[in-house]
Amino acid sequence: MNLEEENELDLFAEELRSAYPQPELSEDFFEVLEARVRQSWSFRSAMQSNPLIRVAAGMLVMTIAAAPVAALFYMFGPMETEKPKLGFEPRQEYSDAGWREDAVDGDSGYTIIGPEDEFDSEQPILKAEQLRALEQASRMARVSMNWKTAQRPVPAVEQAEWSAFLAACEEGVFSQNDAQIQAFGADSKVSPGADDASRSAYAAWHWVLTGELASTAEAPLAWKGAPFLSEN
């Protein structure tokens, strides 16, 4: 742009200013303008400028108002609840085929037949030898569990007869046909001069076979609380 064109533009600007004079401003114009520019955020201005905030505020008011209205409705309104349906369906083993007619005076005449249960069967009749063997096995299991609970006390010196009894306690079983073990069940007592191991083994095996308790003096190697001792 040359100097001549600039002069023409200046003349045109002067003509415009003369045709449209600058409006007069109020005395507090700049103060009001500065106050509006520096004005902080307010909820009212946000409501006026943002439609999403107006929608959120309306939903909040509706929610707050709906809570007490719903409470009053459920408090004073009619409550209709469905009544539970009670019924009975017999199990398969209690079907019609499980009923038998057994008329007895003063009774309804019907007796229910339940399912077969192993506990309903009669106790088997054992012979004397079988019953004695069962009792001996039970006592052996008891002394074995007691010895293991007592942290398996062992003698300080290797003693054959007593060590054999402790080995049987470890296994929890003994041979019913062992003649040496069966000898402990005889009526004759061990000789008074026998060592501690023999007397203790005799007292322990004698209890397993016959159920007779022994004193601490009769079984000096027995551990504390042994089931074959009379003084526990």
C-alpha cells in the first residue's frame, strides 16, 4: 500500500466518524464493566447459562419430593400381599404303596413304612468267642490311641516284653492266635520276682484280654493315664 492509498483511507475514516459520531458513555460504565468481568461463579448465573444444570436441579427436586410422598403412600395406602400356599408332597418312600392297613383297637389302622435303614436292623447275635474278640480289639484300639496321645513314651532301656507291647500299641492290633499273648490272659499272675518289664507287659496284656485293671505297682513302666491302670 502506497502513501496515496493511505491518505484515501484516512479521508474515508474521517467521513465515517463525522457521519456516525461516537455515543456518549455513562460515568460509571467502566466500573460496571469491570464488576461484571470480575464477578465470581454463582448458582443463579450457572442456571441461566447452562441447561444441563437446570435439568439436574429439577431431577434433584423431584427426588427429594418423591421420598416423603412414597413413604406416606406405603404407610396409609392399602397393602396387598400374596398369601403363601401351603402343601405337602410325600417322599417317594412314603407313597401310597408304603402304607399298610393294620387295624388295632383305638388306632387309625394305618402304619407308615419308612425306608430301609441299616440302623433299623436288629443287632446281630454274636457268639461268646466273637463278642470276647470284639471287646479285646476295642480295648487294644483304646490303649493304642491313649499311648499315641501321650506322645509315645518309650523305655530308657531296651526291654523285650514291654517293647513288644509298645510295638503293638503302634500298630493298634494284635494277633488273636498268638499263644504268648493269650498266656497273659490266664488266671495265674506273673511271679512277684519278675522284672519291671515283665510285670508291666503282663498287666497291660491282661487288661487287653480280660478287661481287669492293674495298679501302678503291678505295672511300674506304664505311662501316666494308661487305660489299664486303676489309679489314673
